[in-house]
Amino acid sequence: MHQILSMIIVFMFYIFTFIPLSYLNITRLKTENTKQCLNLSVKVLSNSILPSRTNFSELAQGFAGEDLSPLEVDKDKLMREFYDVAAKNCYSSKDFNHLKEKLLFKTIVYPDRFFIADTNDKWSVPYFFTYNKDGELLYLNTRDDTVYSYDSAGNMLTWSLTEAGISRSRKNDLIIDRINSILSGYTGEPGSDKALNIKILNPDNNDSAYKISYSYFNVLEGVTFFVVYKENRNIDVKDRDFRFKNYNVAGYTLY
């Protein structure tokens, strides 16, 4: 009787310990493979710039001119090449289709606006970096410290950040909050008020702990393409629910 009881205890210990650990190792490996695949795929941004004289000139010489979005991305070509590279770096068509299904969205961030493609690869209207200050809508950008607004006649008004009463660090936080506020609508789970908050670096925040925590992702320079992958696996073992989450954010920036 004692031997049977001991075997039951050992068996239960195996179920509650080694099976979750095995799935954890599998999930970790899958996460690493997914991250590597996405990191390679987002680099197609450099091949997807529209072939205009302005774009080629500014790719070679840096941003110039008055246009806040000097590099224009061919969105259709970007998606074709992104999926082509992803398919080549997946082990099978099944893995590729699974990866594609779990992509929450794809985003292109320009200096003054950003676009989002949903799970059906339908691109949104442009979302501008705006801030409502005392009832006036201000337009911000990541290239310089100029602030824009429009009067009742539709005329553009410009002034500096200092004149607008906004610090550069504050401006960056406003832009980051604007991005996350829109993206949150694409990351929430059904029946939950929680959404994924992407940790985007504010380069003007000099706190050392902050820089360590946020150093890996900065979309406030150049033109950036990034994607977000999300997969949740729930495993029931003897009335216990084990959750394994795989979140990946991968991006590439052209300066």
C-alpha cells in the first residue's frame, strides 16, 4: 500500500514539475526561433523605399528639406517582402502560417506620423503625433523641435518647443504615449481591459535605470518598421492551468 502511495506521489510530482518545465523549454526555444525570424524579416524595410529622386538623395545624404516624412515606404512591397523572408526562415509552411496568424499588427513610424496594418494587412489612415494643449491641437515630430498648429482659416502656425511650453523629453513622451494609445486597440484580449504596452526608449530620459530597461527599442529616430507577435498557450494538467506566453516585438530603422 505504501509503495503504491509513493508511486502516486512521484507520478503527481512528475506531472506538476517536469511536464510544465518541458513545455517551458519548448516555449523558450519557439520564442527564440520566432524572434530570429522576425528580426530578419523586418529588415526588408531598406528594400521597400519608393524609388523617387528625393528618397534616394536623402537616403545617401540624410534627411533634408521641409517635408517631415522624406522617406516614403511602398507598403504593398514591404508586406510582400516581409512575408517572403519570414516564409524562408520558418521550418515549414505550417509554421509560417502560424506565425502570420499570431502577428497582431505591423507599423511604419515616420517622423511625424505612423500607419498600422491589422491582421488582414489592411493599412490604417495616418495617425499624427498630436497633443491637445489648452484646447489647441499641436502637431509634434521627432526630427526637430518645431511645433505646428492650424488657425481657423487653415493656415499653419509654427513655433519652437520652448514657445509651446514643452521640453524635448516631454515631447518624446507625448509621441510614445500617442503610439501606445493607438496600438493598445490592437493588443487587448477579449474580455480584458489589459493591453500590451510597448517599451519605447525616450532618448532624452537620462535616468540610468530607465536606459537599461528601455535601451533595446527606439522608434523616435529615422523611419521604423516594427511588428508585434503574440501567442498564449494554456495547458490544463489535473485541474491546474499553466499559461505560456510568447510576446515578440521586432523592428528595423532607416536613419
